[in-house]
Amino acid sequence: MLGGGGITGAAFHFGALISLRMATDWNPADAAVVVGTSSGAMLAALVRSDRLSLDALIGDVHGADELVWELRRRIYRRTRPAGVRRWMRHGLLPGIRRPGIGIAVGSPARYTTDGIADWVRETVGDAAEHWPVAPTTIVAYEVEGRRRVAFGTEGSPDVDLATAVAASAAVPVVFEPVEIEGRHYVDGGVGSGTNADLLLGSPEPLDLVIVVAPMAAQAAREDAPFYEGYLSRLGGAALEDELQQLRAAWPGVDVIVLRPDPEVLTASRSNPLDPSAALPCFLATLRSMRATLAGPEVWPLLEKHFASTRRHRSWLARLRPGGA
């Protein structure tokens, strides 16, 4: 389960998943089900295409400044803002009646998600033009219907992987909605930053659920403005509700939630959409994951589920509290 979180959220995903793979030798591409929302949708495409690597994050760049420039070039492509009437009908007017984030749904924006879609195509190749064979869900939010849409599930529009990722990552106000079959779609995080309840679509109960949740931090960074804590609590409450649904349906399921700690938050906030924060966030995540994976809530589950993998004896021995 790969949640939303902007550019720094994607960097957190890279750091968390790469650390997990190094620690256990388990390949996330082998997951029975993958659900991606917003920045997590990009990672879902990489995971399912088995392209989760530093090359996918950094590419052919030399130095931090060049990386920032490259991320800006890829992600922020200008467009002429349009769709005022659409926004008034499906976002502004309903939002006035029921105040909330929905008021921004469908709003005109300065940037198009074409660069995001092209990034997926360049990174995963031909896989971007199809849908993964293994169960994969990409979450977006339909403007006209004001509803969550889970691409890759029965009844959802037939769309290729790159387009679905672009739709899921279309942050309102920042990016123009993505049009698919005459309907418009925006960031899947409008309804929930995690959408973990969609895992219940698995045909069989899962034994382990791993949630990467950049927007559901439990601890705040120093001197953080009040709204950061509010957004984290909101994301955490939504996630907890979703996890309660999973545990009710699958009493035996184990759950690991990977969240940013204060060091990661210091590197990634206050603007999760800032490309210059991506590399610092990634490096901070690598540092934080050692303690996170060795923690009392995570370590026993890693040992339980990944004890048969090839590297577990050396890596997990080092991760074990008190290990060398």
C-alpha cells in the first residue's frame, strides 16, 4: 500500500522500499496486491515493472543541483489554465455547500501532468502502455462524479498505466485534471492519502500488509506550523479507519506502517512538492529506516515473514536491537 505525499513522498517511498528490500531480500514486485495513490501511484508503476532502483529516482544526472533541475523539468510542464466552468460546477459550488478539500477539485492549474506520464513511459518502457498482469490498483478522484475511482479494478475505465499514474498524481490547483473517456480525474489523495481499504479487493486474505504513509506521521518536526500536525492527524485517522476494516475482515493479518520521523519531516516539509527537498528526504529516510525496521513493532514481523529469504541472517541480525 503506497500512499500519497508529493515529490518528497515519492522520495520517502524510494528510501523505505529500498531499505526494506536490502534488509529482507524481498522484492516488492512480488507483492500479491499493490495499491498506489498520488506519488505512491508512481512507485506502484515502478514496483510492478521491477524498476525500483536509484536510477529511477536520480537518472543520468551529476550532482544535487542537476537532479533538482531534472525533476522540475520532468514534473512541472506549463499549460494554459482552463476549465473554470468545470471547476465552478463540480468543485467550487459543491465545496461551498460542503466545505473541504473538494472545493479545489477540477480547478484550473498552471501545470499539466504530461511530464509525469512521460516520466513513467521513459522509466518503465513498454509496460507503461499496458496494465500490469499482477493485481495493481491506481487510485484517482473523478471530478464529475465526486467519487474515488480505482483504476485496474472491475468497472473502472480501461486506461494504460502511465495515464492512470498521471491522473492519480494530479494535485488540485497545481495540476490540470486528466481527461479519460470524457471524464476528468485528479489526485487520488482527495478522498484518502492511503486508500488501504482497497486491499480488501484481494481475492484471498493477505498475511502481511505493508503501508508506506508519507502523510500520516505520528511525530512532528521542530517548529512545524500547526497545519502540518493537523494534516498528519487527518491522514493518520483515515489510515487507522482503513486498517480497522482490514483487521475486521482478516483477523490474522499483520500490518507494518512505515511513516516519516521528525528528521525526515524536517527534510521534506514544509513544501512536499519542492524538487529541492527530494534528495535530502531520500537520504534522511535511509537513515531513519534502520531504527524503524529494528523497532519492536516492525522487527518481529520482518523476522516472521522474511526469515526464509537469503539475506535475512546478516541484515536482520544487524537490525536486531543490540545487534552488531
